[in-house]
Amino acid sequence: MRIDRRGREEVFWDLTDAPAGAVEVTFDGQTWTAMDRTGDTVSVLVAGPDATDPAAVVLDEGRHFALLRATAAPEVLVRSAGVIDIVTLQPAPV
């Protein structure tokens, strides 16, 4: 997934076989953020460094790898969740 450094986007993951309960995400291996969960789908709002949204997880420009874990058993890593690239997107030609 690519997100412009000026933008923000809700990112979703399907956790069909994950344990029930709350799930957290980290992009740096140290700071864990609670995710919204609806059934088997979890999500978090991610923003680039030039976006203005205090509720989002703000990531610097570059490549980031998401890791998810169950809150009830933090030692259990649910799964790696893919890559998010924060980039400067160019305007579409007119």
C-alpha cells in the first residue's frame, strides 16, 4: 500500500483465524497502537508526516512493516501484516 506523505488512509487486515479480542499494531516494534475490530477485520488510521490528524498513526516517509498482536496475550504475534510505503505522490497529468 502507498500513502502520500500529506494524506491519511484507513488500513484494513482480515484476521479470520486470529484469537478473539482486541488487537494492536506496531510499525517500530516498540510502540503498540490499539486497532478497531469488527468481526474478523481490524483497522487503523495511518498518516504521512505532513498530514494533520492527531488520531492517526503517523509514519515518516519510507517503507514500514506492520506487525499485529493480540492484546490479551501480547507475547503472541498474530502475524506480519504487510508493507506500507509513505511516499510523495505526484499529481496526475491533466
